[in-house]
Amino acid sequence: MNERLEAIKGNIIYAETPGELTVMPDSWIVTEGGIIRGIFSELPERYAAAEVTDYGDMIITPSFTDLHLHAPQYPMLGLGMDLELLGWLNKYAFPTEAMFSDAGYARRVYSKLAHALIERGTTRVCIFSSLHREATNILMDELEKAGVTGYAGKVNMDRNGSEELIETTEESVAETRLFIEENKGRKLIKPILTPRFTPSCTNELMEELGKIAAEYPDIPVQSHLSENTDEMKWVKELHPDCAQYWETYDKYGLWKNRTVMAHCVYSDERERAAIKKAGVWAVHCPDSNTCIASGIAPVRTMLKEGVKVAMGSDIAGGAKLSMLDVATEAIRVSKMRWLFGGKRDEERFLTVAEAFYLITGAGQEYFGARPGFGIGDRLHAVVFDDRGMADNPRMNLSERLERIIYLGERQDIKAVYSEGIRRI
Ligand code: GUN
Ligand code: FE
């Protein structure tokens, strides 16, 4: 093998656990064929032949992971924000998603979205498409072309959609099977089962999806859980036999290791224990929870309890695609919960280092990589050039990272690496 040996140099910062930053000033990451060989404060002699990219005083961190977002809602960012979940779905989300029956439209929007993600440093996603199989394949093509990796799912919804956005149970099952067969060989973006949420799927459909999940044990499941109080009341009416929302997924074999559940705003101690026990991942989407007035998830408590948590933009429930914005929103709402949630003695609020972990290391772990820069993993990294911000010689490197998290924008990103390849 004659793999390219490369070294990038700069101020390296990463978080291997929530709340703990590793800061390596003026250091090197060496890769061979895109795979990390090590991080060093001096370039070792044996790598002297490496092709060097010197980023000088810039900051290098792991790239971002967005574990919950809706691709076909990209055209409605910032719309319908005076509504709550169920009204918002009917008035904005369903009509917008219906437009993705048009493959040409899907191609235009998804190409833009894929580039917008990579430009903001997001290289790994768990993403919802619409119910349309063709558009979902297009989404996967465009994400792969731009260098975005992870999982994408054709949405299942055979009830409570709209006249133009609904499928029969038979269609939903057949199209899902086809979708999996067509896409299971992809390298960067893999298929994921995506029942929209319990109110969108009949019991028959859930049962069939459970069978598919059992047939394809490597294909995970993604959906929504305990996001909004009206939604939860509705789920209770639909499944009176289930004591809690999560049981409506568990009943059909969809509640399992690596299942991704967005929101968990109202997941109480019992539901959180079920999440932890099954190895389900809770995805905190603070911007969405604020924008469509769902509530504030107990994310600090989940971390303390050892529940697997990562973060999602949930566009277009959330209005911001950048995970830097999502991280700062998580910190803000966590402070509100601490101040006004009535449990000020028990929990502090989320710190910058914890939020940073939730948009980097947590998702890395979900995708089977080591949080931080793991030897043997493919390089996923962002390089920040913060010289566009006011010069402040008194800042140390972790303070510079804090300012980047709060203020960083597209133009402050100098380079993005995904799967070992520089994409920006
Ligand atoms: N629950 C079911 N569908 C959706 C959706 O599109 N967005 C959000 N935030 N919640 C949902
Ligand atoms: Fe969502």
C-alpha cells in the first residue's frame, strides 16, 4: 500500500468525555490514507516525509455531528415559528415535504443542503427525508457527493398525514424494503428505518417495520419521543395499553440499541431509565424545542444518569443549521431550566465544554469512532480561523474555543475534513 501521508498543524482541542477539554497548542495530527496515526506536539522523525498543511495559530477540533434533522424542511427554515408542533406539522411541514415528490426540486434543494452542512463543519448526520423513495435516494447522493456521512431514512407515515403526504401501509412497507435494498451498499450514507412518530404509523405498519428491523439488525431506527404535551396526549389515546410513549416503539421491536429518539423533553425518570437500559440515544434539539415552544429537555440530568445523549438541529423545527448555534442554544435553555425549573439545588446548567462534547464526541461515539481524534479513525475535523473576531491577547485556547462556539460563523471556518478528505 502506498497511502498518502499527511500532517496538519495548529492548536488542537477536543473533548473525549462531557466537560473535559484536551488542549494541545501548536500540535500535529498525522494521517495515512485519511486515517489518524497520532497527535503529536512535535512531528516524529518517522513522519518527516508527510505532506504538511500548517494552519498556524488556527484552532482544529473534531467536526460536528447532527443526529436529528429533516432534509425536506430546509426550504421552510424560519417559517411557522408562532405555532406549536401539531399545528406546525399540518400547516408547514407536510405541505413543504409534499413538494419532494418532484425529483428535480429534491435535487436542487438537497444539493444546497449538503453543501450548507459541510460548510458549517457538520460531517456526520442522522437525517430524515420525506416519504418519497426517489427523493431520499437523491438526498443520499447529494450528501455523499458533498462528503456528509451517516444515516438517512425514507420516512414512514400511513396515517394522520395530509391528502398529498400519505402512503398506504402496503406502499410504506414495500418502498422501505426497496429503499434498503437500493442503498445498503453505500459507503458514506447508510439507510435507517424512520417511522415519523407514533401518530403517523398504524400498528400494522409498526409491526412490519419491527420485522424489517429484525431482518436487518445493522440498520438502526430513528424517530421522535416525548417532544410536546399535546403529542403525548395523542399517543396515549392511540395506545391506551402503553404506560409511556417509549413503549409504543418497544411493543414493535423498534426500541433497541442505537435507536435514535429526538427530543425526550418530557422523558421522566422511568422513561430515561428505559432509554439507558436499551442503549437508545436521546437527541437534544434545543433550538427546535424553543422555536416551536415544546419545552426544555432535562439534558444535564440525562448526562448525570449516564443516558447516551447527542445533539440535533432538528431543522426546520429548529431554525439554525450550524451546530455551533445549537450548542449555544443548549447552554441558554439549560440555564433557563436551572433558573426557573424549580430544582436549582440539584443540578447546574450545561457548560461550554459539555455542549462542545455533545456536538462532537457524542456523535462520534454513535457512529463508532472514538470521541476526539482516535488513532485508527478517519479524520473528521474543522479548522477555525478566528482572526475575523476582535483581537484579544489575554484569551487562552479554551477561551478562544468558547468564543468560537458562541460567535463562530461560516466565514470563520477555514477547512473541513470528512473521512480523511479535505472538503472545504
Ligand atoms: N414529530 C413528527 N414529525 C416531526 C417533525 O417533522 N419535526 C418535529 N420537530 N417533530 C416531529
Ligand atoms: Fe424532528
